[in-house]
Amino acid sequence: MTKIIKISERNINFGKIKEAAKEIKKGRLVIFPTETVYGIGANAFDPKACREIFRVKKRAADNPLIVHISGFKQLDDVAYVNEETVNKLKKLWPGPITFVLKKKKVPDVVTAGLDTVAVRMPNNKIALALISESGTPIAAPSANISTFPSSTEAKHALADFNGKVSVIIDGGKSEFGIESTVIDISRKPYRLLRPGAFDVADISKIMGKIIIPKNINRPIKKGKPLSPGMKYRHYSPRKPLFLFNDINNMKKAYKFLLRKKVKFTVISPIEYSRYFKKTKTINLGSIKESKSISRNLFSAFRKLDEIDAEFGLISKIRLKSFDLAVRNRMEKAAGENQIKDMKSFFEAFDYYKDKY
Ligand code: TXA
Ligand code: MG
């Protein structure tokens, strides 16, 4: 049985936090809100509980978890960091940034046997209270079945994990809706491993130079990936999603598809929805507000799977913040269906045509 506990970040009920923390202490799984996405957590020092996360998420054992902490004392328990770096981290944490550091005695199951550990202090009062009340760092990946979109609302997590976790804390809609930025500072030069809810340029102002690998948004086919998470399919709806480089090509494809009478949907910012009036659209919010786009992205992918449509169209957009991160989620979610021009659209359409 999964118990849903509703807690408001503005008015935290510590009795309810205690109830959830008790489950963590008993070695059970608790899904909790963070400012990025929901996490599925267990006591980071309990290998058995952490193995259970991998099992219910169907996650590959070589993809390590992020360890969430509520204070700097816990940082000292999980990683080796010098004072100078700690002082910099204090300027960025709590926040949507994960740092990969040299690990201390964190169980191998959490770090997939690496000599490093990913650590984050989330900026969400419910998450921080849960970690502190549990008295231990909490290992938590995003609360979704592997390869599918992350959960940005408790109902998403319930759809994926009902009966498989002890508690889901419902803390409302995630503030950012995309995952944290992951940066490896365990060695120089510092390197971006995953773009996320904190722009790299702003992190560089505190941490110094950070290298952005050219292929950060592409799955690595050959060689060793910098981060295990890079090699897997990610964030994808179950239905095909066609990602257009150019909105004009998406308009052409839309007109073509209307003539074909197939059932499809368009995922679009409000500014573009007037081009697609004759079909169902899933609203992403306004381009002028980067956060509204990032907040709505994963629930839009989930909606595509729920509604009566065979596939979805989406186009790249330029955003003031999280531009790289939002593009990264779109590109990974679309997988092979990257529509560079009309030729690649017709190829993709032909490929799926018989399946409708
Ligand atoms: O916003 C977030 O980061 C959310 C919330 C719950 O905190 N968590 C999250 O976790 O997105 P997950 O497991 O879905 O993604 C963690 C990423 C993966 O790409 C993983 O490969 C990478 O971090 N990672 C973890 N430990 C690592 C390590 N020691 N070295 C390199 N990459 C690591
Ligand atoms: Mg994830």
C-alpha cells in the first residue's frame, strides 16, 4: 500500500514529515518533492533499500544515484571536499545543482561502483525537512520508470509507483520541472554532465571555468560516456514525438497531417498555438517565461500518452533561461525523430505510417 501524504511547503506539518521519515529509517522508499522534479528516495547508507530503488524504477545498475543532503555536516559524511570549495558551494546550495565529488563511504550500489558521488542540497523545505528528520542523506533519482518522463506532480509518481513505495509526499507542482544541473568537480577541468535548472554561466561565476562538452545533448554511441546517465534513452513519452528544428516546417507538417486525417497532437507554447487551431494542442505556457515552459514540459509528454492521439509534434524554442536544458530534454525525448527538414519529416512519417 502506498500512502499519500499532502504537505504544503508554505506551512509544513512536521508530524507528517516525521511519519515519512520513519519509513526512510525503516529502509522503505519515500517519494518526495524537490524544486526540480520528484525524487524516489531511500536511506543512502542502506544498500538494501537503495537496491530496491533500482528494482522498482527498472534502472540499470551502472547508473548511479544522487545523494541528497540537508546540511554541510552531511556533505562531510559522503564526500571529500576542501574548505575553499565548500565556501563556494555555500553560495549555490540549497539549489538545483548537483556536484560530482570524490566519495567517502557511500555504498557501491548508490554510486554504481564509481569512486565519485553525486551530491545535491535541494531548495525545497519539504525535502530538507524529510532529510533532516530521517537523520541520513537520502539517495534519490527522479521518480519515474527508467527512460520515461520525470514526475513533476505527485499524481505522475503515483501512476508509476502505486503499491511500490511506502509513501508519496504530495507537495504540489515542481517549481522548475526539469532536473538539476550536474557538474563534475571531482577533477579539473570542471565539466558539465547534464544541463539543468541552473544555467552553467551562473554557476561559473562562483565555481570558475566549466567545460560544456559539445555532444552534451547527444547520446554517445562510441567510447565511454562522461556520465553513465548520458548513454540511456531518457524522458521519452511512449508515443512518438517529432521534434522540429524549425517552426515553419512544423506548420507544413501540420497541414500535411490534417489532410492525412491521422490523430495527432501539437505541444506548443501559447504564442504558437494559433497556427495549430484545427487539432488538439498541449499548452506549454509562454516563451516569455522560461520557467513556465520548463515546468510544463514533462507533464506535456505524459499528456501525449494519455490523450487520443497517435503521436505528437513539438518544435525547438529559444529561451532566456534553461535554454540548453530544455533543448536537451526535448532532443532526448524525441530520440531518433529529430526533424531537420521536410525530407526527414516524410521519412519519419513513412516509418510510422503503417503503425497507425
Ligand atoms: O533534479 C534532480 O537532479 C533530481 C532530483 C530528484 O534531485 N534527480 C535526478 O536524478 O534527476 P537522476 O538519477 O534521474 O539523475 C542523476 C544523474 C544521472 O544522469 C547519473 O548518471 C548522474 O546524475 N550521476 C550520478 N552519480 C554520478 C557520478 N558519480 N558520476 C557521474 N554522473 C553521475
Ligand atoms: Mg532521471
